[in-house]
Amino acid sequence: MWARRTELRTDMTTVGLIGSGHIGGTVARLAVAAGYDVVLSNSRGPESLKDLVDELGPRARAATPREAAEAGDLVVVTIPLKAYRDVPVEPVAGKVVIDTNNYYPDRDGRFPELDAGSATSSELLQRHLPGARVVKVFNNIFFKHLHALARPASAPDRSTLPIAGDDAGAKAEVTAFLDKIGYDAVDAGTLAESWRFQPDTPAYGTIYSADPKDWEREAPGDAEKVRSALAAASR
């Protein structure tokens, strides 16, 4: 279940973010710290991102979602699932798209195929983006933990994130990106298998918490811990 470790393409220097909330903003901070340029966007317009751009410095700029999708060598979709059809299709053709979404019916409304287990939320995004190569990651970790647990490759307490996707090359590129921003990766399988680390599974959230009842305190989650949690998932 280990994702293959490889070097990130040398021409992949810009991360485009469609959505710049808690997870998106955290990924942007980690990416800038690792030497990437980031293009941020959200549904409210570039002017609403001024504070985050100012915080991130000269490697960051704000744009529209389409412009972020066009600019990104790697594109991160981190918006509520109910809005996934708003992701621009043409600009991400051929690109790796990271999907951080989770299905929360109270927020997103009901999706019959997700309720029935006949599809996963990432499969819905992949169908909407037929030319892209979608990889699921970042959805199972609290944004504060994502920031706090990033470690250099040599750190003994480095954490691991599960990833899922249908394209082996895309998963290799995402694994290399995670390595650069401070994480190892475990390959959880295809997008159809990404339910194993969605909400209400053992791999969701609490494996990075010092206390499952206190999500404010983080604790490293190594590969064995993640693999065991993925194996314990059931529908």
C-alpha cells in the first residue's frame, strides 16, 4: 500500500488553489515554505484574499478560480462538495488535481450515489473533470494539525497522509509534493476506495490527535497507524 516515491517534475513550480479556506490556506502556507509559488482563489473574489496574500509574501497572488486553474502546474480543489460542478473544466485538462473534499449532507445536501455507496465524492469530481488526474488527499486531517505536523524527510516523527487515485503517475507526483511540504504518503488505492479515509472512518481526523476528544492537540500519525486505520474501515 505504499505510494511510490519519486522526484517531482522540475517544471512544477506553481500550485493553483480553488478555494483558500482553512485547508487551502494551510496547503498554501506549506507550499510557499517549500519554495512553490501559489495562486489563490475563492468564490468571493481576489480582493477578499489580500490578507492571506500579504502574509504569504511575493510567492503568492490572488486570482479567479479559472485563473488559478490555468496557472497551476498542480491544482488543489478545496471547496465544499456541493460546489464541485463550479470547478472550471478546460484549464485542468491533463493536470494533477488534488481533491480535499468531504461529503457533509448537512452542508452539501443529499447526493443519492454517495448515500448509496455507489460512488465516492472524488469520483464525482473526476467525472466532472474527465481530462484531469484526480488524487484524494488532505481531507482526513484537521487544518491545524496539517500545519503543525509537517516535518523534514529525516524527522523520526514525520506523519503520513493517505492518498487515493486512479492514475499511478498522478499519485507519484502528489507523493513527491507531499514529501516537499513535510509528509509521507500511503497509497489507499483507487478513487473508489477513497471512502476508507472519509468522515466516520478510523483514518479520519483522530489519528492525528493526541486525544480523540480534544482535536486542538496534535500527535504524529505514522504509516503503520494510517495503514491500520485504512484496513479497519468498513461500510
